[in-house]
Amino acid sequence: MAQQQGSLSLGREAWSTWPRYEAAVLGFPNYWYPVLWSRQLKKKPVGITLMGQPVMFFRSGGKAYALRDRCPHRGIPLHHGEQHFPGTLSCAYHGWTYDLESGTLVASITDGPDSPICGKVRVQTFPVEERLGLLWVYMGQGTPPPVEDDIPAELLEKPVTVCGRISERKGNWRLAAENGFDQGHAKYLHRNTPFVFFRKMPVWDRSHVVPIEDGKWIARVTDEVHFDTDFPGLGRFPTRKQWWKRRGGAPRGGSPLRLPGMLRVAYPEWSHYEWYVPLDEGHHRYLQIAVKFSQGLKGWLFRLKYWTNLRWIFHGLFNDQDALMVEDMDSPPERLYRPDVSIIAWRKLCEHPRGTEGVLTEPITESDLPAIAEPVS
Amino acid sequence: MAQQQGSLSLGREAWSTWPRYEAAVLGFPNYWYPVLWSRQLKKKPVGITLMGQPVMFFRSGGKAYALRDRCPHRGIPLHHGEQHFPGTLSCAYHGWTYDLESGTLVASITDGPDSPICGKVRVQTFPVEERLGLLWVYMGQGTPPPVEDDIPAELLEKPVTVCGRISERKGNWRLAAENGFDQGHAKYLHRNTPFVFFRKMPVWDRSHVVPIEDGKWIARVTDEVHFDTDFPGLGRFPTRKQWWKRRGGAPRGGSPLRLPGMLRVAYPEWSHYEWYVPLDEGHHRYLQIAVKFSQGLKGWLFRLKYWTNLRWIFHGLFNDQDALMVEDMDSPPERLYRPDVSIIAWRKLCEHPRGTEGVLTEPITESDLPAIAEPVS
Amino acid sequence: MAQQQGSLSLGREAWSTWPRYEAAVLGFPNYWYPVLWSRQLKKKPVGITLMGQPVMFFRSGGKAYALRDRCPHRGIPLHHGEQHFPGTLSCAYHGWTYDLESGTLVASITDGPDSPICGKVRVQTFPVEERLGLLWVYMGQGTPPPVEDDIPAELLEKPVTVCGRISERKGNWRLAAENGFDQGHAKYLHRNTPFVFFRKMPVWDRSHVVPIEDGKWIARVTDEVHFDTDFPGLGRFPTRKQWWKRRGGAPRGGSPLRLPGMLRVAYPEWSHYEWYVPLDEGHHRYLQIAVKFSQGLKGWLFRLKYWTNLRWIFHGLFNDQDALMVEDMDSPPERLYRPDVSIIAWRKLCEHPRGTEGVLTEPITESDLPAIAEPVS
């Protein structure tokens, strides 16, 4: 990248301050990631690149499986294959047949029942679970934790109605996660989107971040909020009165974020959750879930509201503004400012992923920000 | 490439066992390759990248020529050019005019008849021949052998009617050649394609490979053939009875393959030939030729059959299944199995290309396969 | 690149003979480049990659500004932004607000009026001027010269009517510049384009090049011109009589070229100017300007002629032939010939860009050409 004139080195940030965060280009493997709607996995295998690896999902006997999507014979993706025998999948090219549970080659159809290679080849398998109508996969080392450990507790304990959207977006997953928790942008970038047509957005605020639930989540705590503001020498912002807008309606609970990249935004009547699932260096799978903590009639009314309004106004127009930013964001080098206490907190959280020692216990405040540069000459 | 869990090193194959095969990314230059239908080369030059080099074909006075497709002056492709004087081609940019036979610059139109550069510049030329309605080019070193040396004898000795299709496909030419001769896949991958709707395909067989015609071709010899088969612990394959299918109708003669990548599949009534012509590392030109060893009325009836049936059912639907495999194949690393005796034989043949010593004389059997790995733990 | 058989090393040219020319992949920064029509910059910012750098143009209070198109905060392109306060532009993401004149961060809307980062961050700015209905930018070091220094004097001194076309083209800007001044190609490549339907083009000529206006421009001086010509052993060129063509109508004044890549072609009734503005290694912005040295009624009649004829016949059909050559040109290696005295002259001029010592004073003649190779064997 060309050098930037006018950016001094003091206070300028590279990502080396947070080595685990910097290394997590392809995500944090020791977590469960949601990938697909359960209803998307029917009779045909589905191939997806996840965390830089080809993975094939397949449903057999009602149960979902995930295997590395590459036949060890000649490298053909297994998602071209089909099932001949229960509990197995056969590669499309030569009929190498793998046990879905263990990944072991149990038959090599074109080499007959006495094929000597059977039992000598194994394809990597990944644990899969289904919760909330979603398919979750674990690509980490060792015995996985219960999938419940990676799902917000309230989604498992209460009756829920879940709607949502899964899409592929450009940009590294870390930029998507930072955009989600970013304290600064929502009130500015989204100030005119239809979702907040009647809501007066603050101009600026000051906040700090606290770990909650034993350091599992980080949540923002707002210390001051300011609306119409005079900027000395420039003028008042917003520059125009918008009499039809009212204060309030903001999400509650600090819109917390947790590893491996999951955000909760709790509105009074419903909650939004989103995940940033690493595909490769420059793409992530973006899961947006709208949840009503009711079922039955209230659940159906929420579904109606989702498909006629929220899907378009919130998951569409609102979050598409974020997509453009995540796609065009380009860091480092970067210059952080006071509201980036939320960014700093997230990167600190990333230094304590599952399987490492320590946990985030202290609040993160403006004093954790890097020193600001000398005035430019 | 990410490491594959469950693939032990013993029995796992890289291509370094066959150094000439491994080096032949762009093909074997000391052979004639068919490239175009003769009828495709009319008045306009045709530019094609062959074996990684830009080549221009041009017809003048009825004769076809091939020149390196780059004017030495400023690098403009000569296929943009045109002919002003018999036996020459002029570059479109400044009228540098090359003798088609020798490649020598014989006039530089915009520099006048006394241009001092004439005779001082030469463009590389490649020998071209026309046989069977096809245009053949030789891009190797030294005096080329007669083109007949690289054409199956029966195609030159008997009366023939030739139909076919030339297309560009993804994947290195070696993977295409291996797919062509591959013992294992035809009976499985193609088992349900319309071309074999009435033909019962074997489930598995065992075979060895023999050099024929003084080691020019390698041909498969089938030692056992098995149809409906029980796979212990899994079940019977095929899983469903297909009462309308009958045995027989398989090609004869072991569907032999020869250098530089030419396959013959002899059906009782007609024969199929195919060539895999290297373009660049990841693309090849795929020539599919259907031949009837008759002319006159029988020839015309065959043409009718080709254009109404074979072109669609065989060269289309059947061979397109291969195209998908060749495009998605990804080796090494690879794990070979018993039917891959055909793959091993081809790679051994590639170690004896024209211009090197030695020839393949011994049959290739299952004992030539690499040792199979220990059972996975 | 594969070696070219038949090209000996003597007389074969790499570009290392002209080190500043060779290094100028992204142009010569110490010059003003025209980039946009003034009328193209209205209320919305415009982002363009220039000389390999992202640049944003924005009009405020009637004046045009250029800033580096990257917010130092998180790297978001500033051209997504908008204006809230006169003389500033705010980044779309967090409202970082930059003074357009100095590039200094004057407000950070989402961090309040006391944001400590204000005044500590600066975005690089580039001087911008508007002349002839075009927007000019200076991306060099130090104080820029007056923009008039980089505009042909006659365009500033006389009344003018300016029409034209701005487009993006493939190929490095140097190849486009060389094509523009190239002595050899026009009479051959363009011999049959509609623009010269009634004009008999020479077949060949001999010329030298002289510096004019104190070495600012280089201009071709034609020493001999030849029309129908016999090429010994080949025949007469043109090969066919074109009785409706007449001599004359050629541009006057040697179609001079100057740094940083600007060509003038003076026809009796109007003049054509073109610029080759470097975008990145493989693309340039191509500005084609048709100028009538009159205003009022004559100006409007010229506009009519431009939009009904010249735009299509000259800036379209004629110059599109050049575009194909520039896109497909591939040098070095190259072999220069006698008419390339114009190319040599341009490369010599490139060795004296603004900010270096020396100036081109001597004519460039055929004796400046590299020695021609021995005849090929």
C-alpha cells in the first residue's frame, strides 16, 4: 500500500498488538459455527468452503454429517456424490464409499468387495449439530464442547420463533465482526435508513465496555449521550431539523458480542442475532436471525412482520449499509479514535479464545486506547 | 493445500515417481497435435495458445501455415494481420510482412522497399499438415517425423468418414488423458447416462495393461468382470434392478491410449478417438472424433446418426460427465487403488516419449501399484 | 516470456537504455494531468485510481478539490462520503470530517465537539485546477508549477470551442503515448478507416524528429514521402487502385508530443489533442479533445460536426483501431525499425522530465536507432 502522508507513526495502529486476533484470518476453530438452515440440507450434498477448507454437508437417516469435501483418491469434491447404502456417501467418480460417521472408506465399488484399500483411507469428519433450525459445525481440535456452549442461553431456554437470512459477503470476517460491535458508526452511517425513520439517533456518546457472563460476552455501557450538537467553527449537526423523529427505541443491553463472532441486538419486542462465519480471507457467511421469544399465534404474527417488514427494512436496507463498509474497509494501517474503545475490547477478547488461558475480567475504557499522535505540522 | 487428516504417507503418491510425466505440464513437444478442423481455417488467421505459446494459423494458396503469434517489432499478435502478397502475412500495426514458409521478414511496408531490417528478423514457424480433415502442428525440436507417425494407422489405411467436435476444457491435459484411459470410472460415473440406457455396466473388474504395437499404445486387458455384487455389511450394487438393461456392447481392444495423449475406443460399428491438446497449465483443447470405416452411402448414414444422436448422446452428455471430473480433479496428493493399474501404465508410458531411449515392453499389473497404507488408526 | 527464435541479441531492445522512461510505469508525477470534465463533478464525490493511488474529487462552493480516497481511520474510501459543513467532506462510516483545503480532520461527528483526535490526522490533498472545461490534478512533490505550463499555449491564448471524449483503456500509458506519436503505423493501420475514405495515405516515408518550443515538444519532420510503391519480389502496394482517394489533408506541424503524455494533431480546420493518464500498470484514461479555434456561431457549427461526425468517425472508429493495438502491444523484447526514430525521440524526451537537469536540444535522426542485427542464418 502506498504511504499515507499526514499520518504520523505515534498512535497509528497495526494489528500486532493483538497477535491472536491478527492470526485469526480464517477464524477461531475451537468453536461451533452456524452454517446453513437445517431445511437447506435435504437429499443433495452441499459443498461450502469454511475457514479456508472445503467441507461437504450431507443428511442421511435424518442426521446431518460434515466431511472434508475432497476424495483422497483423485481430489474430486465429495459433494458431487450420492448415497447408495445407508450411512454412507459414494464419490461420483469411482464410487469410493465413505462411512459418514467415521469418514472411513468402507467400499470401493469399482474395485469389488475385496478391495484392499478399504479401511485404509479416511476422510476427515467434522461434528455437526442442529439447533434453532440451523446446522452447526465444529472444525476445531479434540473433543468439541456441547454446541449449547456456543449458543446464547436465552435461545435455548425460552420458546422462540426464528426467522432470518443467510448470505455470502465480501470482506474478512473480522471486519464484519468489528462493524457489528462498532460503537461509532451506527448513529451516523445508519441515521437515515428507513428502519430509524421515526427514531432520533444520537450524534455522539461516550462509553466503556464490560465483560459479562464470566467474560463470555463484551457489552457496551454508555456513559453520556448527546443529540443535536454544535461543532465549533463548523455548525450544528444534524444540519436539518427532523421534527418527525423521536428519541428512544434504541436496543438495550449494550448489543454484546462474543467469540467466535456473534452479536446480539435486543429490541424491546424482538432480538436480532448475527454471525460472521469465515469462508476464506476475503469472504464470510453472514447469518442474520430475528427472534421473537414466543411461539403460537404471536410467533406467526412475528413471522408476518418479518417477511413483510424486517427482512426488507432491517436485514436488507439497514444491514446492506454495513456490507458496503465491510467490503471497502481496509485496515491496517488505521487510526483509532475514542469510540473505538469497542474495537479495542473486541480485540482483547480475541486474545482469550477457547483453549487458551485467561479470561477478560476488567472493563475496557478510553484509557485503553493507543496514544493519539502529535498534531500534524 | 491444507493437510489431510487420515491419509498416511505410506502408499500416498506424489508425481515425482514419474519425472517426465510430472514435468510435462505443457505437453510433449516432439509430437504432432491436431488443433483445428481444416474447414475452420479459411481466409482469416486464427490465433490459439498451444503448449503455453501463442500460435497463429493461416491458409495461403490452399496451404496451411503456423507462425509464432507475436510480431517481433512491438509484440502485436500476427493474427490481427492480413495478406497483401501471396505467400506472406502482414502485421496489422506497421505492415511488417513475413514469408509464411520461412518466417523471415521480407518487407516492411511502412519503411519502403529498401528497409534495412528486411531479412534481419524472423518469426518462428511450426510445421503444419492436414490429414482426416484436421490441421496438425508440430512444435518440437529438430526435423519432425512424418505426421503419419502420430496418427493411428487404421485411419490412414482404410476409407473413413469422420465427424466430431473440438472444444476447450478446463483442467490440465494430463488429468484429461488419465480420465480417458482410467479403468475405474467408466462403469460407475457413466452408469446412468443415456448412451448406456440399454447396456448393463459391470460393477467392477480386474485387469492389467499391455503395451501394443511395439510399445506405442497401452491397452487394458480385463481379467475378471463382475456385475451385480454384494458388498458385505452394505448391500447389493446396483441397489435397484434395471430389467431393461442387457450385457454387452462394450468397446473392444482395451480402449488404448498413446502419446502425446490420444485415445481410441472401438465400438462394433464405429470408433471414437479423442485427443487432449495442452493449451496452458489449466486448459486443454478436447478433440472428439467419431469414425466410420466406410464412405459413400454408409458414410452419409453415419453422418446422419452422428448429428442426430452421437454428438448429443455420446460426445455431449456422456463426455460432459468426464469434463466435470477433469475440471474438479485435484492431484496430488492422491491415493491410488487397484484399478489404477491403468493410470500407472500411462505414467510409465510418459517416461518414454519420442526422443528418449527405451520403450515400454512389459505388461503393467497390480504388482506395479504403490504399497497400500497401513489401516488408519 | 518464451524465447523467440530468430531474434538475435544485437539490435534487440530492452527498455533499460532509457531508465527514467522504464521506471515511469505509473507516469511522471511532477505534471498536471487532466482527469475529468468539469461538468462531471457535480454534487457527488468521484473516486478514481490515478498513478496507482486512490483519489477522490469533490466540488464545494464551486471549487474542485482532490483528496486521497481513503479515510485514515479504517480505510473507507472517502468518495462514499457527503458534505455537512461548507468546505468539508465527511466520511460515510463515522463522520470523520476533513477540511477540503488542508485535508486536516476538523471534526469527528460521532466523537463530539471535544474529540481529541481532531487536528491530529490529515489526509493528503492534491492541487486541482479547472481549464478548458477540464479538471486538472497535480500529484507531484513540492509546489506545483502553474497549470498553464502543462497546457498547450494556443489553447489558452485563443478563443476555443472544445468537444471530446474521456474513456478508460487497457494497456500501460507509455504504449498509448508511443502509439500516438508513432511515425509508422498511421498510414498503414488506419489506411481504410472511414475518416480517410477520400484521402490517399502514403505508403512509407522517412523523417527525423526535432525538439520545438525549447524542448518542450518533439515534432516529426518528414524528409521523403512515397505513395504507390513496388516491393521487389512481392508486388505493388497498395495492391488495389482506389481511384476516389486524393492526396493531401494530412495534419500539419509534425503532430507533436510532450510530457507527461499529450499529443497535438493539427488539421487545417480543427485540432485534435489527446492525453494518456496513468491509472495503474495496465490501464490509462484516454482523453480525446477536438478543438475549434473559434467561438459563437462557428463554435456551434463545430459542435454539430463533432457530435454528428467526428465523435463517431474519428474519436470512435479511427482511435479504436489504436486501442486494440495498445491493448495487445507487448514490449519488450522489441525490434525497432527506421520509422521508430519517433519512438526513440519520445523515450529520449522522457529522460528529461520536470525536476531533472537537461533538456532535449538536438534533432533525433535515423542514426540514433540501435544497430540492426546481422541477417538471420
